Amino acid sequence: MSAHDDYLDPDRAGLNDPQAYRLPVEIPESLGHIEGVYWDEDGWVVLNLNPTPTNSEYLTQKIGAAEEEEGAIKVAQGYLHSEDKFPMPNFERGGDGAHCGLTDWYPDKETELEAALASGRPFSTGWYSSKKEIASARISSEDGKSVVVEVSVSDDFDTDGYGLASCEPTIGAIHDALYEAWSEAGKTQKANRQYVGYSLILWSTKIHFRNNGDSRKRYAKKQAQCVDYLILPVFVWDEADAPPGDNYYFWGWQNDHDHENDEDCGHNCVEEGIPKRTAAQLREFAENHEVGSLRIGDWEIKSWDEEN
């Protein structure tokens, strides 16, 4: 049996006794107990620690370079390296972490984040979502001193976007960093889009039935009412294809759906009262991927980018 084997034999060297391993550092009880010891390829003594309930991850303890000396093991210049992350069970449960955005956290999660920052320890919230937005975020720190925030966004067409920012470990700085990362995610999402979207607006005193209107009631003055959507592909329109995602089944005018086959849908604007010439002009505006809006009489087409 080699000196290495003798040194690592748990029966000969008390498994939970750091001194039995001639370690130059003591293992704080809060970090856990030694569960296994082995030599790695580079000649390091590696300890696997079994954490106490206060620790959320398995700890790996590396103790300095080791060498043999007169048949015994000498562990030289040890150091403590621990991934003792601050436990965050409220975030780890997953699901919604914030109300309307990504910074208005639920009270239990905000309290937990504040505690993690105050601890000075590494932590990670994991990915949490917003209840009202198609967006999620992750806040983490590898050293307890600097924080990295990540934001991921999507939309009804499964268009993804990602943003990242770093900041100081304070709630205020995290707020600002989340907005910065969210803005970046929105830009990358826009660059990834395979579609352009427009709303068809009718300016009228009549309350449109799609707005729960009663034809006998009217507004005091003309109001802008969305009556249809026009969705076009960024690239060449293939009638056999459909927009990405699970919410729309054909390109074009979305109210033109009374057809047996989806490829026959979307070609015509079917709103009552709109002149064909006006509908054609509004569609041409959209086909040119214009941003903003175009109004002709009581009819207007408005880019979704302007609405956002």
C-alpha cells in the first residue's frame, strides 16, 4: 500500500477529523463534514464535504499541493475554496417572482434577495418570471461582491431575446441593471423577429362590436378602435407556412379567416365600410415595413413597434 493509500484510508484516519489528514486549515463546522477524500490528477488533496442543512449545494474543498516526505504525506500551503452559496428556497421554487415587471418582486422573494446581498456570499435566484410580461430574469453573484443580471424575453411568436448587465450588490443597482438588461433583450428580440405586425384602427363614434359595443350607443366624439391585425413575414410570404408560435395560424389580415384552408385566409381586409383602395394603401404601408402609422380618412394602420 502506498503512502497515498494509507493517508486516504478512512479507517486509519478518522473521516471527520481534519487533523488526521494533516490539513493546514480547519474546516468550519458550518461548512459541513468531510465525506470523502481523494487525490486528483494534479496532485491536489480534494475533500468532498457533506453540507449541513444551512448549505444548499455540495461543497468541494481543495487543500493545497501535496507531496510525499519520508513516507508520509505533507500538505503544503492549503487554502479554503468553497461554493457555499446562500440558500434561496423562495426563488428556487420557481414560477412568478415579480408582479408586473422584473423588479417588483413578491415580498418573500425581495426579503430573501436582500438577505443574500447582506450575507456577502455567492448566490443565485435561478430564473424567475414576471406575472404580467413574457419575460424572466436571473440574478446571481459568484463572489458575493459583484452581481450579474440576465433577462430573457419572448412574445406570441416565440421570438427570443437576451440581455445581460453587471452591477454593485445593492437593490437599487440591481433595479437599474435589470432595466438595462431588459432593454438589451428587447433589441436582440427585435433583431430576431420573423414577422412585422400592425393594428387596423377605425376612428368612429360607433362602439365597435369587438369592443363589446352596442350599435345603439355611441361615443361623444370619434375614438380610435382596433378592429383587426395585419401580420406579415419579414421574408417572402409562403402561403403554406404559418407565423411562428401557437397564437396565429396564417399570415395577413387576421379577420379574413372564413375559409376551409388556411392558405386561403388573410388575403383581404373584410372590415365593413373600408374602401378597397384604402385597404390596399394601408397594406402597402405594412408591406414596406414602415414604422409609425398611416391614416386615410377614418382608417389607420399602426405599427406594433410604435405601440410598444
